[in-house]
Amino acid sequence: MKLLLLIFTFLILITHLSANTYWVKEPGPSRHNLKNVFFINDQTGWISGDTGTILQTSNSGINWNVQNSGIINDIHSIHFINQRLGWAVAWEAFPDSNSFYGTKILKTTNGGLNWISYMYPDTGRFMNTIYFLDSLRGFMAGAPISIVYTTNAGSTWNKADTDTTITIGFPIVNLNFFDSMTGYACGGFRDIAGAMWKTTNGGINWKATIVGPEPLNDLYLFNSSKVIAAGGDFEYGSSTVRTSDQGSHWLYDTLGVFGVANGIDFRTPYEGWISLGIAQKFIYTLDSGHSWRTIFTPDSIPIFDVTFSDSTNGWAVGYNGTILKYNHGIVNTNNISEQILQNEIILHQNYPNPFNPKTLINYELRNAHFVWLRVYDPLGKLVATLVNSRQERGKHYVVFNEINLSSGIYFYELKAENYSEVKRMIFLK
């Protein structure tokens, strides 16, 4: 028993060491929960959060200045297009009440030294995110399902066509544009479905697609065709969806990690990070989101957002004023991710998932190995042994077909010498 306890403690220490290797805690001037971080270059950025908190740096986080937002409610989103012009959104509550009645829009023309605010005219609309393409054209999205746009710097707002036939009532949580015409948005409703929206005409019309069973909270655009979004719920844990064909097909992937993904960004085309909020963890990928690994955050602090301004400068923010900076001292300019990938064994998420009656499990071996691939039920009982043999390097595909299963969650484990990884899959009759 003592030996097992020592091993467990050692593994936890290694995990925390790994987190601190990647991320370093930075001093900050606030003790409020910080929810959003946005940088326009490696030097200049803003952080927003609870009780109207806005922080600004112009020297890569050496100093953070507290700005006066003029509001006392939580800021849900902040966005800048240059060092002067920026916007933010918050929900406005009735005086002496926790009941919200609409959205307040904040704007600055001098980098946040001064903020002006005004109410979005349509009460009962609660905007989660704000995004501007330039000084005139901008977008907000929220709940009930709505994307609105402006062509005059926010003086007036027009409602976009968001294809409500299949996503009626679904909140939109975040949106982003690859260029002036092509943009994507993500959202959904807990215990019902997750959805993605896409525009190809500058945000006037958006086409909606149901992509999974859990809502999505943030997204990253590799290019106009390749997109990944992350979300989840506390019952099923974190999940991602991704497309490589402009949203014609979306691949849903349960990550088997407790917690809800709330922020996603990529340092390089290969290395990406997701913050998991109160789960006190990051998950990260070294293969563009095909597989993910988990580490605790430094000091196990809840982290609510993560961003990279370039391949060497990254930031994450969270509970009690926490600010983390990516430790670029470990970054190899020849791309450390590509070097690590050469030694990886990659287990992919099964597809389709959920499935009935069969699903495809695939994995990649960089070298020949003796491989075990097994399926277990939630109690750890062995359901099936799919592979038990030595296999050559390359891509491998296995079909799992079990019509006698009961509906529920199952786990499949790939083992090869010192490598072991488990992923979750859902069988629905």
C-alpha cells in the first residue's frame, strides 16, 4: 500500500512539473476571476472578467494596468482590432437584483483608457461574444439564437439569417472569421446538441449544422476549410468537433476527460491547448487535435481561457486573478511538436461516436510494436479483445461490432510496451 501511495504521489508531482514546465504564473493586479484574454501582438493585450474587470499590458505582461470599464457586471467577451479600437460585452441586471434584462456594449477608441457603454436596444437578448472585422463591420452573438451585425461601428445592429430551422433557441457562444467573407460560430444547448454555423457572405447569412450531443464554447480556425471547436458538459466531459472540408462533414470526438472545455487556441499548426475551467486541467495536442493529453494547471488553479499571439507567446487566465504565461524558453524554433510527433503512438477517437451497431477504431504506430486493443464497460469488465498481436508501423483500422451491448458509455484501451491510452465511446440503441 505504501509503495502504491508513493507511486501515485510521484505521478502527481510529474504531472504538476509538466504543467509548470509549459506555463509560468505571472503577478497580476486583480483578485477577480478572469474569463477572457485577447492579444493583438506579442506586446499588447487585454484581460477581462468578473465585476467589470479589464486589465491591459503593452510590455508583454511585465506590467498590467487596471482599466475603468464603468460597469460592475461580468464581462463575457473582449475584442480589439488594433491598439486603439476595442469592444466588450456584458449583461445588464436590474438594480439590486440578480435578474438580467439585456446586453451592454462597451467601446474604447484609446486602448481602454476610457470606455463608453450603451445598451443593445433589443432587451431579452444576451450576447456572449463580440467580434469586429474592421472599424465599421462587427458582429455579436448570443441567446436566444441570434447573430447581429453592424456596418457603422455599432451605431445600429441588424439581425443576420442564422438558419433557425434545426437549431431554434440554441445559444451561440463564440464566433471567428478567417477573412472578410468566411466565418464560423459555435454553440448549442446542454443535454440536447452542439452546433456549428458558417457564413460565406460576410456574416449576412449563416448555415447551421448539428455536430454532436454537447454544446461548444470556443473554436479555432486553421484556415477557411479546417476548423476545430471544443466544449462538453459535466456529465459526458470534454469534447471536440473538427472539419477539414469547409464544414461539409464534422468529426465529433469525446476526450474522456472530466470538465468542460471553455477556451482553445493553437501555438503552432500542431500544438494546441484547451482550458478546462474548474476541472483544474489543460488538455493539449501535438498532432493538430487528433489526440489529446491531460495535465493539471500550475497549483491546480481553474483556468477559463487561453490564447497565443504567436508561436512563442501564450497566455491563460483564471480563478482569483490568475495569469499564466507560456514558457517559451522550452520552445525549439525548428518546431518541437514535429520532433515529438516522430516518436508518438496515436490513438484516434472512434467513428462514428455515438454508434450503433458498429464503429471504427484507428491508431498509428511510428514503429512496430506488440499491441493490445481492448474494450471495457464502465465497471472495468472486459467486453472484447480486438487486437492481441505484433503489428508493423503505419495506420491500423479495427471495426468494433457488438449488437448485444446495452446503451451507455464504454472505454477502449490501446497498449503497446510502455504506452497506454484510454478513450471513451458511446453506444446508443
